[in-house]
Amino acid sequence: MVKIQEIPLNQIRRPLPRQTDRQKVEALMESIAQEGLREPIDVLEVEGQYYGFSGCHRYEAHQRLGKETIKCRVRHAPRSVLQKHLA
């Protein structure tokens, strides 16, 4: 079951480093400031911890805007699924 919820940015672990496009982040910052986030980022919830592997531009835009939370599509998963994402 997938649910949408606001999660504090500081509770989302991002274990895989990603390069972001500065212009794309700036365009998202403008859009988010005016309209809010249209498409939630996807996170895995494993044993009470949140892990983000996608949505890196939206995540960075929220950080740079000084937002404390971000709208997430949360999917519960066992540790074995997390290991596959990290492999």
C-alpha cells in the first residue's frame, strides 16, 4: 500500500549520490514556490527509516527553499528490497 505524506527532509536518507542540474533545480524552486510540489517524491520506508532514491532535483529544490518537509509517496518495504536498491 502506498500513502502520500509530508516527511521532514532531515529524516530522508539519500544513500546514493546524484548529480543535479542547477538550472533544473532553479526552475523547480520557482515552480514549487508558486504552486507547491505537484508530484511527490518516492521513498521507501524500511524499519521506520525513510530512503529516497529518486526526486533528487525536487529534494534539492526544497532544501534550497528552506522547506522543512516534502510531499512523499511512501512505500513500505523489507530490508531485502532496500539492499536491491543499494546494489
